[in-house]
Amino acid sequence: QSYPFKPLSSGIGKLALDGILAGLTSTFRLVPALWREIDDQERQILRLTEQQAAILDFLGERKRAAVKGVAGSGKTKLAMIRARRFADVGKRVLFVCFNALLAEWLESELPEEYREKITIRNYHKLCAEWVKKSGLTWPGAQGPEFWSKEAPRLFEQSIDRLPDRFDAVVVDEAQDFETGWWDGLELVNEEMTDGSFFVFYDPAHRIFS
């Protein structure tokens, strides 16, 4: 099932995003990495630079952080490596992004040994799955207002009905998340606001104005 979503002009703005990120303990900046083409395909593969490797090691010492980077800096790659490192120490990990196709691709590329440890979803699919699993009614008509406001509300309600929780939450494409979406992602964390929570974002590519 696809999860179409048309952004609303009332979505998260710069001040709201800045406020969310201010609640995290650390913020980092990334620079563009080098790219190369492989087998004449359009897929571009990121080369992990020494700087990015150092950032990953530094992030390993923190429970909560926000990583800011421009297009091509490898935010998604770093976010997935961060998720894997959480899984490597026995944590149940939720990896959430905005783009449904990105989530599907990341899930298809996830090594077998991580498939029981890391749950990868785009935000709206996550909402739909939890609401249906909790027994709440998932509406048939789903317009922009529903995805923006109602889906997050139903998601939060479903969390109260289910015992499922994660030990760590990693959010990619955070610049595209509306203000009202963050509460549910904190609630689904086993330790809530004290739990491991990492945000990766690029303010230059914000969908919402």
C-alpha cells in the first residue's frame, strides 16, 4: 500500500525545527563526500571519509544528537550505521524517514543479521501499522489533512494500547517532519525523552515552508 502525502503550508518551520533540535544534546555538521559511478549505473555510492568516520565514533558516546548535513554528505548512510551500532549492542532500533521509497530501499538492503533488530519505516507507514495493530479504526479516506494531523494523533493513541517499544530511535530526513509528529516518536522509545534518539537533517531541503 502506498502512502501519498501532500505537504501543507502549515507544516514545520525553521523555528519549530530549531526548537526540536535544541532539545538534543549535540549537533554536528557534515560536508559533501566524494561520489563515484559504478558499472555505469545511476546509483551513486558514498565513500565514507575520515571525518565522517570520526563523527560516528564520537556519536557512539552519546545517547541523543542531531546531525546536520548538506545534500551528498552521507546523512542517510551515517544514520543507518548509527542504527546498526545500536543493534550491535542489543538495542531494538526504529529507523524512520519521510520518503516511502527510501524506506523500502533501505529495508531491502539491510543485511539479514539486522532484520530482527532494526525496524525501518517511513513515518506514515509506521502510523498505519501501529494503528491497525492496536485495533483502532484506520480511516479509508486519507487526504493531506489526515496525514498531517490525524495520522499522528491516531499513532499516539495506538502507542498507549500496545506494549511494543524501541530502545533507540533514529530519524532521517528530519527536516520534512512536522512539529506534531515528534511526540509519538518519543513515546515509542522505551525510555521516552531519556532514551537514545538521533536526528539527521538537511535544512536546505525542507519540504515544508
